[in-house]
Amino acid sequence: MLVSAKEMLNKAKEGHYAVGQFNINNLEWTKAILLTAQECNSPVILGVSEGAGKYMCGYNTIVGMVNGMIDTLGITVPVALHLDHGSYEGALKCIEAGFSSVMFDGSHYPIAENIEKTTELVKLTGEKGISLEAEVGAIGGEEDGVIGAGECADPNECKMIADLGVTMLAAGIGNIHGKYPANWAGLSFETLEAVSEKVGKMPLVLHGGTGIPADQIKKAISLGVSKINVNTECQLAFAEATRKYIEAGKDLEGKGFDPRKLLAPGFEAIKATVKEKMELFGSVGMA
């Protein structure tokens, strides 16, 4: 059964670890992440971007698949199904479809409009027991066609949004989506400390978890980051394992072309990546 991310993130904040949000892109991804969470006895958040939602035939299909897997695989660790970087309309659709958590990304709106839309969603998600993530200060890189430069959020604006009653807050601290360029300046811990001070006990979210050095991840967790989003790293691992399988000519041996065989190395690569991240984030054994 799907749960809101609220309890798992509050526990993570108190316990000084972070819960990973791993974005799902298809059946293999979902199964790999759920099994790894169970094996590691770790809470987990399955992230779905609006683009991935379209790709997987809509939110109803995703809810059906995830609920079916939790049941059939005997998953007992807490699992939240979360809309990643959702529009206002997207958030409403996911709530209707049965997601247990949504993100409304109002960071590109003027702060007054971000507050207005977030307030409406606080009311709606509150009534249904769904967790809500808000964002202040765009995260850099490209996310479904929206490009940001990795700017830093204004701590006072963060407090304004946090005070509306959201569950968790994503604040830009120089992080970006995708691969980090060679000249990346690193995370702004100054911004993170200032935001953390303003929002108190609220769990903070770090987007663009792929490629941030382990020591910076650990420092961010120590300063109040309780949810870290990973997507690109699983995609790269999946692609690399699949490429090796095909380059080795395995798809030409026997029934090596069967998708169950063809996608198996990539599936294992996702599992290994997720396990490594759960260990780094400190969520192993915390379910």
C-alpha cells in the first residue's frame, strides 16, 4: 500500500539520513527499485515526471502497476508514489489517480502566484493525507524541457512557502539536473544553512542527486536535506549495461534477443545503483 512521504521524511530529518527518490521510467525500473528497497529495508519514493507519466500511458496505468507490484512482490517497506516537478494541473491529475505524494513546482511563477497555487494544493492534499513538495528557486539543468542555471533560492521566500504547510521543500542551492559540467561550482552550503535555519524542522529536498560528490551529499544531509532525487544515474547505468550486453553479441546467442534477457543486465545495474545510493544516504535499515 502506498503511503504519504511525510512520516518517512520527518523520521529521516530527525535521524540525520535521507530517503532517495528514484524516478521510474518503465516496468523494469519500478521493479528494480522496489526490490532493492525491500532488500535494503529502506523507505523509498518513486518519482514520476510528467513526461514519464505520458510515456507510461498516464497516471492511472502507473498507479495500477505500482500497487500491483507492491502486492505481488510482497513489499513491506514504506513506498510513496510522487509526482516530480508537477504543474498545478498535473498535481490535480495525480491526486485523482491515486498518487500518495505530489510536487508542485511553482518556482518559475512570481512568488505571489507560487504562494497562491501552493496554498490551494496544501488544502487539497491535506484533506486526502497526501504529502506535498514545493519548490523555490529553479533547479538548474534541463527537466522536461525547462532549463535553469542552478541558481540559489531566497531563504525568506523559502520560509514563506514552508509556512503555508507543505510537507517538504526543494530549494535551489546551486544543484542541477543531469550531468554536472566540469566547471560546476559545487553546492552552496551557505544557502542551505540559511534556508534550514528559516524553515526549522521541515525536511529539505535536494534535486539533481546524480554526480554530486559523496562528501557534499553527506554534508547536505547533516544540514537538513532529507530527500534526494536520483534519475540520470540509473539511466546511465542501465544504458551502459545494455550496451555491453549487445556489444558482446549476447543478443545473438540462443534466445538472447528475448527482452527478459536483453534487459536483465540493465535491471541489475539499476538495482546496484539504487543500493549504493541508499547506503550513501543512510536509509538502509530505516524502514
